[in-house]
Amino acid sequence: MTSATVTGPIAGSKAPGLRVGRVLLYVALCLGALVMITPFVWMVLTAFKSDLEIAKFSWLPGELRWRNFVEAMQTAPFLRYFRNSLFIAIGETAFTLAVCTTAGYALAKLPIRGSKALLSYFILLLLVPFQIILVPLFLIVKSIPLFGGNNILGQGGIGWLNSWWGLIIPLGAAPLFTFLARQFYVSLPNELAQAARVDGLGEFGIFWRIMTPLIKPALITICVFQIEAAWNAFLWPLMITTSDEMRPLQLGLAIFAQNPAEVQWPYLMAGTALATLPMIVMFIFAQKRFVEGMANVGIKG
């Protein structure tokens, strides 16, 4: 018996066009990665340089000046700034998880009249830049009744200005995180909640004990986004804080650039590198769940 002539491509082989396309994709990704990582490499290398080396262009420092990090920490109370930023990040994240998960669960699983309109409203809020609501938010925080010397009408004092309440609460709830939590709750089968109701479990128990443990990727994704946003916050703390005791890390770094003609670049880069390190470590540990959470976000009805 004669063997049949194989006219098509050999099984398992790839067309030349596919191989060329993959090579071009890898080249584009490598170039993109190089563009993204170059500023970080420059930052770290500059942190080890002397003032003389900063004045002339050079990639590598003549010697590794580790004392730049120590002197940067001594120039300003960075431990206090780190503590403040850590407290703000933890407070905002806890408040975000409490508010956005409950709101997302309500939009996804409770028979609320007008839930579709509320969801559309949250989606529209995603398009509003933060700078647009900055002044109204400042006026609301300043007019909080019975805080900061204000009377019951919110007048006569400073409200939540220059306080932990003002730094944490206004930015703790974001429409993005409510929408993200809602998408994950929608993906869970309603039969789980129905079975729990038959067993006599209340609605809050269903939310807390049944549904929320099943959306861990979403919770980690929300935590990563919120911690990163709170850690890098600059504009809002700049507007509402006047005391150095309340100053977070990003405002603390700005003291090295107060005078543009005398910027202490080695200290500034050393402080910036130390400020970046916690975010890198957090993403390394949360990367798997974070990627899983972002991959599972779909546009569900």
C-alpha cells in the first residue's frame, strides 16, 4: 500500500507568518519593558552618586555612596512620613473594602429598584477626573458639622481639614472598586445565596460568610490599587494638611525640591527609591491574585 502524499504543512509546524509575528511581538514587548524600566534604573543609580557626578551626565556612579540613603533619612523625618503614609494606606483600604464590597454585593444580588440606573451612574463616575471634584470635595470636608470647631451647620471651623478623617474617608470609596466588586459578585451563582437563605442565614451572613470569601482575587486587586493610590497620594494631602505631623511620604519627598536651583538629587532619588520599594514588594507577593482578578473582570449584566 502506498503512503498518501502530504500536501499540507507538517503537523505541529508553524507558518512563517506566525513566527515573524511572534518575533515582532516579543521585540515590541522588550522595547516597551526597556522604556518602562529605564527611569527606575536611572533613579537607583542616581541615588548612589555624588553631587559632582550629578552635574555631568554619567550612567554609572564612580562609587556606591550608601550614605546617601542614611543622610536622606536624616535630612527629613522620613520615618514619620512612612508611618503616616502607611496609616493612610491601611485606613483607606479598610474603608474601601467595607464600603465598596457591600455596595457591589447590593448592586449584584439584591432586588434593588433602579439598580441598572445606579450601575450606569457608577460607570459614568469612572469618566470624571478627580481634579474636577477637588474643590467641591475640599468644601465638603471643610464644612463637616461638629468637627474642627464647626457648629451643627458646618460653619466656624475647619471641619476635617488637617485631620486623619479628611485624609482617609473622602478617598476611601471609589466607583471603580464598587464596579469591580459588583462584577465578581455577579459571576457567582445565585443558587449559593438561595441555599443559604433556606438554611436560615441572613443577608449579611450570606454576604460575609458565603459570597465574599469566593471573590478573593477581587479583594486583592482592590487592595493593590487602593494601597498604591493612597501611598502615592500628593495633591489631596497637599490641599488639606498644614502640619508636618500629618504630612505623608510624597509631600515629604517634595522638601528636597523646594528650591529648583538647589535640588538635592541624590537625596531625592534615595528617598524615592525607598518609597518605591514597598509597592514593588507588595506587587510581587500579590501578583498572582492581582493578575487573576484583572483577567476575570468582564462586562456582565
